[in-house]
Amino acid sequence: MGRGSSPKLVIFDCDGVLVDTERQTNQTLADMITELGTPMTGPESQRLFMGRTLENVQRMVEDLTGKTLPSSWPDEIRKRDLEAFAAGVDPISGVFDVLDDLDRRSIPYCVASSGNTPRCM
């Protein structure tokens, strides 16, 4: 795209780009690990597990805690996350200004996310 030209479409990720879900997700995970007997904070959880699938996180948590977790463990995390999100999540600072600017310039935008459908609704 050349200088001064506009994009034909802007595609946003959701988590951490439009809404601040990362903090809550990592706190939920930290709480569940703490419940297993290994105290952990949200920031520690983010440092250890950010960018990994829940299935990979499960293996790491099993190594960390020395406990075998049920195959439903990732689903329990997803369930708790959705419950926490239902209370509301904060928008990323400045995102409304960006969306307003795109609207003003008639640039279409959408959301593409690897999150499952209930999480993105």
C-alpha cells in the first residue's frame, strides 16, 4: 500500500486487540492452577502460557503440579472464562477512536478470531 492510500479492509483479532480478555483469561488459569495446590498469579500465568493452546497448557500444568488432569480440563477453563466474560470485558484503550476513524473514512472492517464461537459472541 502506497503512502496516502487506504486499505480496502481491516481485519481485527478480538482478544487483546479489541477487548482486554487476556488479563481475565490468565487470572482464571492461575486460579485453577492454585486450586490444584500450586499457587500462581495472573501475570505468572501469562508469562508461562501465553500463545499456547489449552491442550499444551494442560500438559505443562500436569508437569508443574505432578497431577494428571481430566481430558475435560481445557473445557472447564473455557467455561469459567465465558462466565467471567459475561460480567463484561474492557475495550482496549483507543480502539473506539480507531473504529470511528475507519467509519469516517468508509473503510470496512471485521473480526477474525481463533476463539470458539461462544467466546467471540
